[in-house]
Amino acid sequence: MAPSLIRALFKIEKLKATRRGWFRSKNKQRTNQPGGAGGVVGQAAAPEQENWDPNADPLSPDGIKISTRRHFQGRDQPFKYQRIVGEGIYGIAALLHDTRSQPPSKVVIKRPSRREAQAALRQEIRRLRRFRGAAHVLQMVSYRDRDFGDPERDADWGRPMTGLDGPFIVMEYLEMGSFEQFWNRCIQARVRVPNRVLWSIMLCLIRGLIAFAWPPRGSSLQAETIERVPPGVRPDILAHNDLHVGNIMFGSLQPDIREHSLVPQLKIIDLGLADSAEQKQGPRDWDNFNESLGQSFKYITDSLQILLRLITNWAGNPPMFQQPAICSGFETDAILLWEDGADQRYPRLDEALRRLIGRMMARNFRDRPLLEDILYIAEEAVRTRTADHYPSEYRREETDTSIRAFVKRFLLDA
Ligand SMILES: Nc1ncnc2c1ncn2[C@@H]1O[C@H](COP(=O)(O)OP(=O)(O)OP(=O)(O)O)[C@@H](O)[C@H]1O
């Protein structure tokens, strides 16, 4: 192959890998604050006021930070400004304390810091409306956008937001940070992630995928419901288009819901680039559906593959241009798990999980299992696996007590 072609291919692969989060973490700082969300450079570290330009253009990152802080520092304002939790190309995300609720709760407001980013935020509002009620997608609490009229102006939300320019989104606060931060912590500690935690993460990712195939389109008061495959309903697929490890975040523990009583649920965020799959791929048919869903599978299992790499504490970059490995007679891109000798290298890994990932990442989407089937397998694993399922030498790290300690160390107290 000509060197220039190799270089071009390498660039494409690196771009893809960066997108997936393989390289991103090196350039990021962690906030290291208890419950601190966000992994974006420059957030909430130094005293914010001193770093911002007071004469900044109102529609610039500094200008938006200043106007947000000022607005929510008003004396009668029930939402109290806390800090910036995220900053990106789009704009800023600021944490607010809602003093009216009992006990007081927290929400995040996302505002664009560039004119060009306003359209993406409007798109995100449009998309988030479709996901109302989805347990594994970020939930919007309120918003303002001309296209949809003023915020859902009930007495609760309208008044505190008066005077704040749209578009903006008010959303639930995901207090335990991103999958990427979690991954970094695990890598640094060279820790093995228990199988039952991996299964729980896998189930969340599958449920998120179902939400993207059948967005619930709930009302503004819709309670969150666990995603299931609706029998006989054709999917209405939305492609996320930016599903990297920084855009998957941890929510909270839910003692009343078995699935999340030990491990917090994951939520997909940042729907600014989400788009209908059919717009990209022409008229919808089942092949298109499978293909676009297959692509989402790949993003999702890329995230999971990163997690699985923790088991060997391998922090290097993935090999490029690799031949696929073979799993159950199919070519798979889950190479790390299925290349020769991988089973001996990951002796603690639940074989059913290894096989499921191998099949989900089959290179040919026609070889991938049906969504209903992977959901069933993951649900059953989360429901029925206890420490007793695992060989005696690995059992200790799979007990409820060990998992609680793991979650406390790497998520709750991190
Ligand atoms: N609801 C939330 N709760 C806690 N932190 C959040 C929330 N929403 C966003 N963040 C933080 O802000 C960061 C940026 O948010 P988001 O991904 O929505 O913006 P973006 O500029 O579109 O990002 P990207 O660079 O991934 O495209 C997130 O990575 C996260 O750290």
C-alpha cells in the first residue's frame, strides 16, 4: 500500500478512535469533586469569576457564563447558581440548586455560546422531547425556544427563567459523571470490574438502544419507564451520531428498582447531532433498520470494549486495521475478546458476556443477534446472577457487598 494511503487511512482510523473516546481522556482533567460531573477541561477548577472576561461578548463562552451566573444569583431567584459542570463547542452547562423542592434538588442548564450552536441546541430540544419518559436517555425538565413557544410556562418553571435568553435546556443533573471518567478511574486503579457491574452496564446500553429505536414521546409530566421492545411496532430509529464514552453518563442508584439497586443507571446525553436514520439512508426498510441499529450497536459495544479492556488493565490504543476475530463461526470486531488466547487472558470474564459482545459486534450486521434476544439475555443475567454463579476463586468480588464497595469507590465517592 502506498505510504500516503496508509497515512490517510491512519488519520481516518485515529479520527474514528478519537470519536469513540480512545484518545480523548488523555487531554482531559478530572474535577475530582465529590459527585462532580463533567470531564471537560477548565470546568469548576479555579474560582470561575476570576477567569472570565467581564467585557466579553454576551454570546461568547465567557459572556454566557457571566449572564448565567448573574441571573441565578438574584436574591429572589429560587434556583441558585452552583458552578459550571461542562463546556464544549456548543456552549456551557451550569449546575443550579433548586431551593423550592424538598429536599432541595439540582438541575443543569445548557446554553449555547455561539450563534451557530443555537441551531444544534434547538435540534437537541426537539430530540429530547421525543425521549421524554425514557429511563436511559437524559431527561429534559424544561426549555425555552422560540420554535416551541416559551418554556412550558407553568408557575414552577416560567417565572425563575424570565429574562434569560433562549434557547436553553433545563435538564436533570447526572451526578456521578461520565462513563469516560469512570473508565479513567478504573484504569488508574488497575482494578478489575466485576462481571455483575459489566452486565448492568450492558443492560443499560441495550435499553438506551431500544429508546433510540422506539422513542417514547412522553408528555412533560411523564415518569421514566424502563425501555422494552414493543411487540409488533415498527421502530422509528434515530441515530445518535455522537455516541462516545463522554456522552454516556451515570445517573443515580435506585433502591426500589432491582436493576439499579446496586449499580446506577447509565444515561445517553448530547442529542445535538441526533438525526433520523432514514434521512441518512434513504427509504426505510428492514435492512436499513438493522444496519443503522447495527451501527449503534457498534458504538455501544465500543464503549463496552473499552470497559472490558480494564480487566487486563490495558490502557494502550487498539490495534488498527486488524483482521476480525472469529466468535461462534462469525467474524467479529470484538477482537480483544476473541483473538487467539483471549479466553485465557480474561479467565474471570463471564463467558456468556464475552459471547454476547462477540455476536453484537459481528462484522456483518446480518450475523448480529436480534434486539429482543440480547435484551432477554442481559435482563436474565442482571436478574439471576449472584456471586454463586461464578467459580469459587472469583466469587468474592461478585458479592453484593463487594459490588457496593466497588460502586462507592469508583462512582459515589469518586
Ligand atoms: N445533565 C448533566 N449533568 C451533569 N453533567 C452534564 C450534564 N449535561 C452535560 N454535562 C457535562 O457537560 C459536558 C458537555 O455536555 P454535552 O455533551 O451535552 O455538550 P457538547 O459540547 O455537545 O459535548 P461534546 O464535546 O461531547 O460534543 C458533558 O460531557 C458533561 O460532563
